[in-house]
Amino acid sequence: MKSPLFRRVAMLSLVAVCLIAGTIGAQQLVATSEADADTARMVCKMIEKSHINQLKIDDRISEELFTRFLDDLDPNKLYFTKADIDSFAASKQKLDDQLKAGNTEFAQNVFARYLELVEQQTTLAHQLIDKEYDFTSKEEITTDPDLLSWGTEADREELWRKRIKYELLALKLDKTELKEAREQLHRRYRTIASNLRLTDDYEILEMYLSALTRSFDPHSSYMSPQTLEDFQINMRLSLEGIGAQLRYDDGFTVVAEVVKGGAADKDGRLHTGDKIIAVGQEDGEFVDIVEMKLKDVVRLIRGKSGSVVKLKVKKADGGDPAVYE
């Protein structure tokens, strides 16, 4: 007889969602330039026709979109320099016409440069983490994104130096040994870079079109089909998980916490620190989830209340992988 470990238990929760202006959900989006173009044109037409503010997508909106998209990518000014921003500026008043024509190349090109800089600055971060610091010297760091601006490469490196020193100091003040603090930061920045490498084209388009809708007002948003599905599931309360909080760590999906009273807690076999390396539904084949984005892992795990999911798990205490159903 199968263990009830991952027979999902129905749970009730309340979800309150206030849609002040509106949400646009795409019905279908494939990660191809043709589909992106169709989606961009459709969103432009819908927002001009249906948005409560009755604004046109013009040069003013284009400038707002330009600023919002770059700020969304790099709010703490850790990656782009002023030279990068200046190199993008030729498009500042052209994004409205480009989007109406279905051209989303600006978003793709900017994100490609952003990813290149993430790799570059992550290498710098790892070097700075291992440096020795005088934590008794008086220094100041600005952490409010609204007070930061893009500067030179030298400005950016100094900002990184202060940021890493600040993060190490914060961990030390939290009673973390310096060696462990360094290891934590190394893991943190490896995870950030790894997650960004996994960004799909539809996610870039979603960020870009959401920046567009928020240029009309801060409460409007664009949802990709994947995000819309998640939203609808939350509203219907129709799918359940395994009763565990998960986190992404160096390519692995790790159990951060077993939820008290949930399916995993009742079964007792899954523990904090265990690594889930593959997922299967009912009698289906296992899907390898190493290096898979956490939200995609969650989509594989969740299912209708009462259905069964299979997990292949590497135990935190070592040993051969185990299969749980």
C-alpha cells in the first residue's frame, strides 16, 4: 500500500487581491520572436483601448518604460554603469513605436548586456568576499535605491566593495563566524547568477511589458501565461503541494522547512536539508530537476488534492538517493 506522504491534503486559505487598475494576461506565448511580436502588438492595442487612464503609448510613455525597465533590472546600481545607460539612450523615445510594431529587441539586448555584467560582477563579488576588512573603520553606504545613480566603473567597484563589507559585517553582528559568513555570501552570489542564467525569453518579455503597463500606473501589470496560471490556481485554491518550503541552492532544490501538519510532516521521511533531485507524477517518469528553476520545480510538484507525487531525494545525512511516494 502506498504511503500517504505525498497524497496532497486539501488546505483552506484566504487570498485577497485588489486589482486597482487591471491585469492583462496573455492567452498564449511561445518563446519565439514572432510570438513575442504578436504579444507586444496585442498588449499595446489593449492597453490604449481599455486602460482606465485612457493614455496613448507615446514618447512620454517610452521614456517612462526606458527608466522603469532598467531600474527593475538593476535597482541597486550594481551592474550597469552610466556608459551602459548612455549606450541604450538612443532608444529612449523609440520604444513606443517599436512595441506597436511588435519589436521587443530592446529588452532582449539590454538583458543580454545585463547578464554579461552579472557574470562579470559576480566574479568580482567572490574576490571581495575573500578579502580582509577593517570592521572598526567608519564608512557609509547608501542602501536606498532611490538615492543611488549609475556611475563609472570605478564607482561601481567601490559600491561593490562597500556592499560586500556591509553584508559580512551584518552576518558577523548576527553571531555568524567570519568563515561561515564568507561561505554564505559565496552561495548567495552563485545562486543569484545561476538563477539569472535560467531566465527564459517569456520572462524577459513579461518584465518588459509589465514595465510598460506600470508606466500607465503602478497597479497595472502584464502576466505571461505561466504567471497567469499560477494566479488563477491561487484564486481557485485548486492545487496542493507536499507541505514543505523549498529553496534553490547551487543548482539543487533543497527542503528549507517541513510545514507542521502538512503531508511531509505527517509522513516523517522528508527533512530539512534534504535535496530533491527528481519529481514524478503518479505512474509517470521521473523528471530530473537539478539546475531547474525553483518555480518550475514547484509546478512539477503541485497537483490536485488527493493526487500522488513521487520524489527522488538525496538525504541531508548522506547515503543513496531514496524514492518517496
